[in-house]
Amino acid sequence: MGRFHTVKQLKAPQPSDDTDCLEQSMSNIATAIADPSRVSILCALMDGRAWTATELSAVANIAPSTASAHLAKLLQNKLVSCLSQGRHRYYRLSGQDIAALLETLMGVSMKTDPKLNTRTPVHLRKARTCYDHLAGEVAVGIYDFMVEHEWLLPDRDALSSTGIKKFQDLGINFIPQTRRRCACGCLDWSERRFHLGGSAGAVLLATFEQNQWISRVSGYREVLFTDSGKRALNSVFNLTL
């Protein structure tokens, strides 16, 4: 009598609950960003400062009540945070990771639609803020200079001993020790090359402001270099504006 083998039906592995949660969270984030008015609000907040709902409504060219509804959506998905001070509520990006996400999205958008290149504002290409650090053509030039002159350890996202000394020469004696990377390259959406991010990038921008090497255009990400700032760029980083 022949032997009979029972063939078990193989079932495809079912996704875990964790996978389902992650996919749903990603979908929620994508949905929260997928509105032109909310994109305008997020881009305005890329200057690293806190804005009121009324100010953001003007930037997005929508009614204040509509802006409040959009901000509620962004708050719900932790893309922005809210600070109450007196009778006012101020909104800002939830953190540098959200700014990095937006910068990356800008770069991908330009890559998928080449026509966007010709519409990129020249003043934003030159110098702008990327949340709490400097971005644009000038920032890319600074990063290239640092790499060439071995201020950075790119494989470790850190400053070299030379870089630490050069930062000290600029009056920067302390870089916060946090979970954030110290001196990482951040892909610049308009230049498609790296500018300096991380704690070192944030401290460098703050130093530029303290030394009055730059001025910031109220309500915009644009950064303008003062005469003393232009001289500093030339003497420190061998860059000419």
C-alpha cells in the first residue's frame, strides 16, 4: 500500500502589528503634508523661528480660521509644536528631523520636476536657513572648504582636532553634547550637495548672527551677509560674495 503524504497549505506571513502601525503612521504623515497650504506653512517654519497662526495664514494666503485647522492637523501628526505665551500661541517645527525631511522632499520634488529649477528664487539659492543652520550656495561652499582643509571627519560626523581649533578661533568653545550628530552633511535641496548640519551647523549659524555677519529677512528664510560678514567669509573660508 502506497504512502500518502499530507501537503500542508502554506500561508503567506501576516504583517505584524508593529508593521501595520508603522505603515499607518507613514501614511498619516504623507497625508498631513499633502496639501499646498500646509506645505506653505511648513516651509515658512523652516526659518527655525516661532510663528503665530495669523502670521502663517498670511504666508499661506488663507483665512486665519483655515490656518488654525491646518495647524491642528500638523500638530496631530507631530510635525509642528505649539508654545503658549500669554494670550498668544506660537508654532514651530517639531525638530531638526522634520526640517531635514522637508529639505529632502524639496530636493526630490526638484528632481522629479526639472522645471522647478528655473523658478528657484536666486536669493534663496544664495543663502537661507535650514531650520537652525545655514543652507544654500554659501553654506555648500563653507562645507566644501571644511572638508578640503580637514576641519571635518565625514565618516564620523564630527569635527577633527583642526576643526575644533578653528571653531575656537571663531569664538566657539562649546558644542552641545546631545543625541544629535555633531557635524554631519545635510543635502542641500537647491545645490544638490552637502552643507553643514548637526550641532556644529547650528552653533555656526548662531555665531554668524552674534557677530552680525548676517541679517535675516523677517518672515522669510533668506539670509543676507553684511559687509563684515562678507569679509569674514573671505578671510575664514576663502569665499567671495
